[in-house]
Amino acid sequence: MEATVGDQICIRGGAVGHPDKEGEIVEVRGTGGEPPYLERFASGQTSLLFPGPDAVIIPRQRTDPEG
């Protein structure tokens, strides 16, 4: 799993009644974009995250100056 600052991360709810958790990656502490990630949730809370198989990285929209 690789991410960059500004990417979104979604952690799927593992059971019925458990909602998905979504946040923004504000810091990448691993090498080459690997975990752990410092994530900020919509509530403003931050958490150090080692995502599991239930997590999905959603890349931020990047502008390509060449294309």
C-alpha cells in the first residue's frame, strides 16, 4: 500500500451497523509512501494508522502540467 499527503483513506466497516471511516492522510511516516500514516478525520481528530486489508487509498486529484 502506498499513499501521499493529501490522499483520502477509507476504512470499511467490518460488520453490519459499523459505518465506514474516512479521512485525509496528512503525513506519511513510512519510506516510499508506505505506512504508517497520520490521518485526520472529518471531526478534526488525528490518528496514527497502520491500515489493514479493509482500507482503500483514494488518490487526490493531481494536476499534470505536461498534459
